[in-house]
Amino acid sequence: HTLLNQHLHHIGKSDSLFCLYCPEKTESVLYYLINCLQYIRECHILSNALQCKANSLTHLLISENTINPLMHYINSTGQLKSTFSEVLKE
């Protein structure tokens, strides 16, 4: 479960399943981590850190090598800060 609009809309906690910054795009985990234009700089940093594997949601979520770059990405976007503060202190 996530605090992104696709899930929040599914459980009736959001009126929209679309991204706040990209209104025509569904705010899914994959979209937030890889494609959201609001976080293009952060996506670029994550992609550089993980190289070609940054486009694989499966790899992002199960590989031990992605934990620190992924936590840095989440912290730098501030998307989950109001709920979780910082996810992993660096």
C-alpha cells in the first residue's frame, strides 16, 4: 500500500488517481519512481546511481543494492515526508 493517488483513489481516500503535477498520468509507484516530471532531477540521480536497472520496478523494490539510492530519492522528493518524516537518515 502507498500514499500515492492510484492507491488512495482505490480505497476512497482521494478523488483522483492522477498525479498532482502531471494530471493526465496515473500516480502509481512506477510513475512516481521513474517518470514523474516534478521529480525529473531526482529520477536522473536515481537512474545514474542504479544505471540501467533503474527502470525495473521489480529490481528497485527487491534488490539490496537499491535501498540507499531509493531512500535518498524518496527523501529528496519530500513526497512521503509528512507521513514518514525521513525514510532513512543518511
